[in-house]
Amino acid sequence: DQTNRTHLKNRLLKAGLKKNRCERCGISEWLGRPLNMQLHHINGDGKDNRLGNLELLCGNCHSQTPNYGGRNGHRRKRREPAAKSPEATAAA
């Protein structure tokens, strides 16, 4: 959930374990204003909060990760199309 991710990100920053800078491109501000970094779970499992599985990324770098927005299936399972029965196929 977003509140827990924000809380975790803030705890990492406060403890000095992460810096408010993108760990991929190094950017920390855009047009002179600080960017809000996003917490990225490298393996796509939002419940795996081991430090080695976490990165702070700018929105652009985060959107380029293979599992952004649950693309790898950890966040939401995609339903497989139902297989047609032989009877339904024969009737078609």
C-alpha cells in the first residue's frame, strides 16, 4: 500500500540508508525543484523490503523498470482465457 511505501522510504532517508537521489541516473531535482523519489522493489515483490531489494528512483527511471506497476505479475494476477470445451468448439 502506498502509505507503507512512503513511510518506509522516509525511514530509509532519515536513517541515512538511502539518499534522496535517483539510484539509476543520479538526478535529485528537475528545473530547480526537488524530485519526489519512488521506492522500487527490484524483484517486483512489494512485501520484500530487504535493503538490497530496494532502490529510490525518479519517476522516469522507475517507469522503465521491468516490473513497474506490477508488470511482472506480483501486483495483480492476469486471468488466463478459459479453455473452450470440445463441445463448444464443435458447435461453433
